[in-house]
Amino acid sequence: MRFKKMSNAVLFAAGSCWEGVDFPGDRVSSLIIVRLPFAVPDPVREAEKERYGNLREYIDAVAVPDMQKKLRQGFGRAIRTETDTCVVTILDHRAARGGRYYEDVLCALPPCEMAESIEDVERFIGKRKNIEYYM
């Protein structure tokens, strides 16, 4: 993969990047998750919904655990070793404090520092990486 040989590169990726791609070392410094990785409805999933009493039961029993697994996989693309540093940003408003899936997202991820502002992110990066890392 060309990305692995480049320095200071940006990779835009979709669902296929969540599985089976490895970026060893400290290759990924920022992972931006635009939307929570819920599965796209398909005929199999639609049929599976019929086994549950209502949509909420299906979401809690199937959709949320699947999303959590995929989220852990995506997070794992960024943090491979104890020395890796990455800022993971989730832009989906449903994952924000007070959002429908906030607690589900927290339960899916390993314990980590949470930022409330860009200044928090700057302090986090500043404590771990010198400016040369980003040049």
C-alpha cells in the first residue's frame, strides 16, 4: 500500500479500511470518524428485524453491538501499540455527550483521555509528540 511508504500523508477511507488494514507503528496521528459505523440495511438485516418484538429491541440486540465491534476495529487502526498516539474524533452527533449512543460508544472504546475542546487536543498532542513528528 502506497500510504505506508509516504510521510505526512492523509488517507481518506471508508468501511473497507475498518477491517484487515494494518498501520504499524505511529503511522496514524488523527482518525476522523464521520458517522458511527452502523450497518447499511440490506434484505438479510431487514428479515432479521422480524425476530424482534419492535425496532428498539433489534437496535439494542443487534445494531448497537455490531456498531460497537466495528468502532473498536476502526479505533484499533489508529492505536496498535502502547507507544502510538492518535486523536480519534467522532463527528456523529449521536456519539456526543447527551446523544443517543454516547454511552454505547464509551463502552466500545478502551479507557482514554476525552477532549472537550481543541485546546484539550493541543495539550494532549503537545505532551506526547514534538513538532518534528508532524513535519
